[in-house]
Amino acid sequence: MIELTKECSSCGVEKPTDKFTRNKTKKWGLDSQCKLCKSRQDKEYRRKNKHKLRKYFEEYHVLNRERKIRIACTWQSNNKDKSNYNKRKNEIKRMKRLPSWITKEEFKQIEALYKKAKDLFKETGNEYHVDHIIPLNGKLVSGLHVLSNLQVILAKDNLSKSNRFMI
Ligand SMILES: [Zn+2]
């Protein structure tokens, strides 16, 4: 059996063709350099251009971040009325006002309130909200997302309530 070999343009060593990376754009359908030389060259290139490459990736990262934010903003402004967006927003708001000392048990009880609101809707046909007695983003004081600050009330009562709290 004849083994096909090719001379590497870099190290000049005659090597079996499987030691070369396939490259359709090249004459033999293979890279002119052997894999070993190629990886050595790549490493060398990365070493020499470390700062340039880092800058490139940093710029890419910044641009990409801005792009992502832009997309998110566009999406939000286009979907202002979408309940999903509001739900997510409320979730984030709740998470931010969720104290770290809250116990698993209390968390469960809070979740149960949301279930209760849903059940009440099913039973009565009226929409119920879980309301923060002291609003989470009140002007003077901000309430916490804790059991003692939560109540299940009719949605229409909740909507008529402003984010003000009397002290
Ligand atoms: Zn080589």
C-alpha cells in the first residue's frame, strides 16, 4: 500500500497526508503546513498578538453587551402591554426586595398566597392580586417581599392604589 505523503512548507519534513489539515482552497486539498507547524504558528501568533487580541475581544464584549441591551430595550418598548414582560418585571422587583434572611417555610407561604389569588380567580371570576401592603418601590419607604407585607386583594382595589404609603 502506498502511503500518501506531502512535504510541509514550514518544517520541510515529508509527512503522511493525515498530518495536514484539510483545506479545500489549497492545491492538494490540504494545508501547506503540517498540523504541528500550524499549531505552533497559531500559538506564536497568539503570543505575539496577545494585547491586540485581548483588545479585540474586549471591544467585541462591550459592543455585544450594548447590542444585547439595545435588543432588550427595543423588545421592552415594543411589548410594554405584554403581560409576560410585566410579570417578569414584577418578579425581578420582588426578588430585589426579598430579604436574605427569609426562611424556606416563609417563601413557601408566600408562594401559597399567589396560588390563593389564582384559586380565588377560578372560584369567583374576579381577578385577585397579591398586594404589597407597603409598596416595594414606594417613594418614602420600600416594603419587603415578606409574608407580613403581603395580602390578597381584588385586582381593581390594587390598581386603584398608588405606590404611596402613609406614615
Ligand atoms: Zn511542518
